[in-house]
Amino acid sequence: MNDLRRWTIVVVFAVAMAWMESAAVVYLRTLVGAVNPLATPLPLPQALQWTEVVREAATLVMLFAVGWLAGATARCRFGYWLIAFGVWDLLYYAFLAAIAGWPKSLQDWDLLFLIPLPWWGPVAAPMTIAALMVLCGTLITGFDSPTRTVWPSWRVWTLSAAGAGLALFVFMQNGIVGVLGGSFAPQAPPGRFNWPLFVVALALMGAPVGAMARNAALIPWSGLPGARRRRLPPPGRPGSSAGAA
């Protein structure tokens, strides 16, 4: 199976999973009164909180599994996981809007995740990260190979990891501050979203994308994974340099 077919299958899986995720969230939030988390009585009942946490963990396992099955190497598995996660997250909000009419804009706030602490933010923030993940995963799976690598240095990945940690802090800052202060409110959104800090985090997370795009631009087309190489005729045959001499 070639790289394009694998990429397509992973994307199709992520699309189907995004619809199931959106439908499940609509069902769950309807049980507590509203799809919009800011209009939902919080906190959720204890039983539903644990149901949601387990569902989110199961979602991560499924996304990891499809990446593992699609890739042949550790790098490719990581790339396909990024693609699956990104497409799933992007279309989750698109399908949620189609099913329930919410979110109405990219600036609407959502309770994004519950593991390990509640994540809050406008839907534009996780969608931006998701788009970056799809781009990064596509560069890895489409251009990286054992013979012609575009894989960035460990320093670049360190910058990206620091950006991911910073983004997690922005999403979970209310919960983190509450835990440190001993007055943890499980599902209370912060007063505002820290866009300046998030933009810094996004730039750091995008470092591997820039490095891989630059490396890929330096690779001859004949060196790309799956590229068709022209066969040279054997010496002495018409069209060869020996025969022409």
C-alpha cells in the first residue's frame, strides 16, 4: 500500500470517528441540559464525569491504535497519529455545529478535555493546533524515509514540546491555579483566554513543521518516498552513454 492510500484511509477513519464523537457529546450534554458548556449546569453529575473521562481516554487509545497500524516505522506511526488526531479534532467541531447548531463561531468557549484537568478555551485554539498536527503528520508520512529524512533535530522537537506544555498550561491554567491554591473548581472557565501566551506556544509547536518543510524542499523529487525512478539502460544498449560512444 502506498503512502497516499494509507494517508487517505487514516483520514477516512478520523472523519468517521469525528462524527461519532460529535454525536456522543451531543447525547451526553443533552442529558445535562445544554450542548453549550457555558449554559450547562456545572459540575456534571459524578457518574457522567467518570463516563466522560473514560470516553476521552478511549478516544486517545483509538487514535493511537490507528496511527500504530498505519505506520511501518516509529516516525510514520507518530505522523499518522498526528493526522488522525488533527482531522478528528477539526471535524469534531464542524459536525457538532451541523448536528446541534453550536458552536456558532470560532470564539465560542468550550470545555475541551477533562484529562488530567479540565481544559477551557475558544474552539479556534484547539482547531489551530489540530491543523498544525495534520500538516506536521503529512510532512512526516509523505517525505520522511530511511534514505531521505526530513526529520528535524532534537533541539527542534524540544522547542515543540515546550510549546505543547505551554499550550496545556493556557488551557488548564484555571485548574492548575486552583489546585495549587487548594480551592480547585473542577469545571470553572477562566475569565479570559491568554491569546498572547497561546500564540507563543503555537509558534514553538510549529517549529518542526518549518524545519521539515525546509528539509523537504532540499530533497530531489527522485529521492522522495514512493517517487518513481527512471531506469537507465544497461551499458552497450541503445540510449546508454557507452552505446552512444
